[in-house]
Amino acid sequence: MSFLEIIKQNSEKAQVKWWPNFAFHYTDVTNAVSILQSGKLYSRIKAQAAKVMKNDNASRQVIDMTMSQATSYVRFYFRPLTPTQYYNEGFKHPAIRYDGDLNANIPVPVFFVFRLELLLKDAKVRFSNLSQAGYGSVLGKGEEDFSKLEFEKIYSNGYVDEEVRKYRHAELLYPDEYNIDDSLDAILCRNEVERATLLNLLFDLDKMAYFKYKDLIKVCKKEMFEKNGLFIDEIYFDFNSISFAFSESYDKRYYENKQLERLGVDVLEPVTIVFSMEWRNSRGIIFTKHIESTVDYRRPGVLTLKNLPQIPRAKKLAIKVMIEQNLIGYITFNLEKNEII
């Protein structure tokens, strides 16, 4: 069978029908900007050498166990919602991160989504039934090896036992660096706030890349994100006040309770949040203001900044939101139209 025939067969059988058509690269928004600026995905070794990895979001313990050969490849997943994503998606309180590893943290997750058939047509691509993290899994190549992968387990969804769940880490690998334009289909964000964050960062740093990729940057609300960490869900803006509504989903509460019990933690201390605001016009920044506060991680609710200064001649207000020095939002407002840009 050809790659395309196998992909079509998998799509018919999978619980989530669209997953088998794609390959997925998962990263933080700050790394996503670097990827779009260069137009390339780099292996961990090459990204570190080129100093383009802004957020080292993998577990340090897993990295230390991973064979050096695996870190010389660009790595893709066959599907989202992997076990790793469960533990590191969204800002997690340091006290309840995976095995206490502070690196297991992707505050603003972004998925690069690639056409799987186009990726597989490149002769350099390898793939495995299981993760290359830890001590690796046997690598295959070509259509015959591809047909032998255990796709029923790889594309499983919902609750399964650990023996099946580990197949959700199945990977595709490409040596050194990969040109994203060869098969890129979409760049997916968790909500509109985080989509705006990626767009604003990219616009500031590389306008050419912004206009090239902006139409591919979209929101995906189903079958993509765990939504079990702390993140900004919505923003409400008025001329003199801004309200930030934080996530308080069932999945977030379940994860917290599970980790608190597992790690023997009784109390989660409030986390520090900083709002950095810039009032701008066509000539640049004309006024800045910083506000520091704290957020109850377990019950963050809505945080409102009131009595914001009215700055004459300001056309835009830009706000970056940091929690414990992690960027979780970057939003701009049109002050003339009283709306989010």
C-alpha cells in the first residue's frame, strides 16, 4: 500500500478522523516565533547551537535519558494530546509540575500542522511506534515499514491502559532541520487571546514573516489542547479598565487535584503576575506602566485593571502579561475604536 492509501485507511478507522492526515510539531509561542522567522524546524542540538530555542520546554529528566541520535532530529508527533502534552501544556504551578521538573512547562502552546503525505514523501523521514525520548524506539522508513505501525494504538482517544497510551508518543523524525514550507498546513492556537499573542510577537519581530504566515495562524478548540493549566481565556476592554478572565475548567481542577495528591502538596502559593503596558502612536511608545499583582492559581477568576491612565495622542495600547516570568499573553487595543486588534 502507498502512504496515501494507508493514511486514508487510518482516517476511516480513527476515532478522530482528521488526525491521520497530518503530522504535528508542538512548541511554546516564543519558539513558534523563531520557527516562523527562520522558516525552519531545527533539531534540539541545532536549535541550541543556533540559540533559537527561547523556551526549553522538555522535561530535563527525559532529555538526559534521550539518546544523542534522537536529539539530532526534528521531531513530529502523529497526533496531538500526547502524554507529554498532558503534563506540560499551559502554565503549571511549579509545585505540581511533572516530577517537580521546572522545564516541563509550555505556557502558551502552539501546534505546527503538516500534511503527512507530503512529509512522508521525503526520503529522509524516519518514524517509530513509540517515543524517541528515554532510550528510543526502532526507526522505520518507507511504505512497508509505515504499514506495520500500530495505528489503532497510536490514534487511540479517551481512557486507555498504559500499555496502549505509550503509543500516543509515536514520532516522525527528520535530520537536522526541516523547511516548514514543504508541507505546512496550519498553525493552531488554543484561543483567540493566544492567537493574537503569536501574531503580535511576530509582527513586532518580523513583519515579512507576519504577512507570509498570518492567514495560517488559527484557533482550534476541539481534539487538540488539554486546557488543564492556567491561561487567559478571555479579555474584556473598556477605555479605563481591562478584565482578564482565567481558565477554570474541569480539566484544570482535575489535573491540580491529581498532582497535589500524587506529589503530597497541600497548598499552592499565589503566583506573581506582571502587566507591562505601552501606549503608542504612529511615532512609537509615548507612555509605559507596569502593574504587579498575584493570582490564586486554583481559583484565578477574573482580574481587572481599573482607572487606567488616559494618554493624549495615544492610538494603541499594548499589554504583555507575564506569570512567574513566563509570557502568557500579548494583546493590543485600538483606543480610537475601543476594540481588541
